Amino acid sequence: MELSPLLVNPVSIQAINTTKAPLPVGPYNQAIVAGDWVYCSGQISLDPISGKMISDDSIETETYQVLTNLRAVLESAGVTTDQVVRTTIFLTNLEDFAKVNTVYGEFFNKGLYPARACVEVKALPKNARVEIDCIAFLR
């Protein structure tokens, strides 16, 4: 019987956490590096210093902080937003989609945007209106 390649060459797994983004409040990490991939946990608009939500009742302000937090996690893993291949956007109101999309477009390589999904959810932690996670390629 032949062994699976994963059993012969196990993938290294490393936790990523940075104080430049909100620290986890539960049993998870801001990101995990597994082999050549970075899997980032969802970010909401928490200020990494105060721990308070950033919002002026503007979905654009929330989205900007979410993506700033996500970029900080990516950078601590050694990648940029240009290496993001997949995102998921969670919105509590799909009517905010166009406004979120405008801010989102400023953060990613305009020649090659990541694949993504966007879904409406009933609620998000800390009454956030937007949460975004992503997967990036290390090379």
C-alpha cells in the first residue's frame, strides 16, 4: 500500500497573530500559514489599539477598517493584498454591497481581483455590519 503524499511530506502549519490587527477573542488565530497558503480569519472593524468598533454609521468607514485589519494580518504573514486569491464578504444588509465594493476595490490589485463570495447574514460579532476573510498564496 502506498502512503499518501501528505503523510510522507507533512505540511508545516504556523499561527499568525499581530498587534497591528485586533487580537482574537476566542480559540482561533488571526491567520494560519499552511504550506504555501495563508488562511485569514474574518476581520470586523475593531480598532486594534482601543478594541472598540470603528464606525461613524458609515459602511465605508467600517469596510476600510476591516480591510486595514486584514492587510495587517496578511503583512505579518509576509504577503500583500496582491497575493489574495479568495475572499468572503459577510454583510448584514446586501443594500450596502455597492458601497462596500467601492472601498474593497481600493485594496486589491486592480488587474487581478481575488475570486470572492458575498453573503447576507443575520448578525455579526459586536454588531458589525461587514466582515471579510481571505486566502492568500505565499509565492
